[in-house]
Amino acid sequence: MNLNPFEIMKNAKNIQEQLENLQSELKQITVEGASGGGLVKVKLDGNFTLLEILLDPIAVDNRDVPMLQDLIRSAHADAIEKLKEAMKEKLGPLASMAGIGGLPF
């Protein structure tokens, strides 16, 4: 089998450019997770950065802070799952290569 090192380098550069474009596209994804029937909502971007926490005033009861903390954690977990699904849809066949490029599937 004859491997042309120049052809390999050319393909590697194309693959790198495609991955950079894909990473840029993934950064544009925004998802919202919810818990407590929508009492708590959390928004994440494609970098798994927490963008926003929305609290229905009914959920804010200073006598039951642990419940609110649980609702926030649950909404965050929901958002993470939705983001992972959105990334898998965007990546298509590349989703099977989980972990490559720092994607936490």
C-alpha cells in the first residue's frame, strides 16, 4: 500500500477546517431545560455555558430553598440532555466518535 504523505496532509487540513466550522456551528446552538412544570428554566449554549436561569416567582419560597435548588439542578440536567441530543443531530455520523474534540457525549 502506497501512502502519499502530501495527500494525507491535504486531507488532514480539510478535516481540521471542517471540524473548526462544525465547532463554530455548535457554539450557535441554544437549548432550554425545564423542571417543576416550567417553574424553573435554564438556558445553555453549545459550549455548555449557562446563559440564563428563569424562575417563576411561585418557585421562590425562602422556607423551601432545597426544593428550589433541586429544581435548578433538574432543569440544568434537562438542558444538558437536550444539548447533547442537538449536537448528535448536528454531527450525524460523527456522533459515534464521542469524546473526540472535547464533546462530552
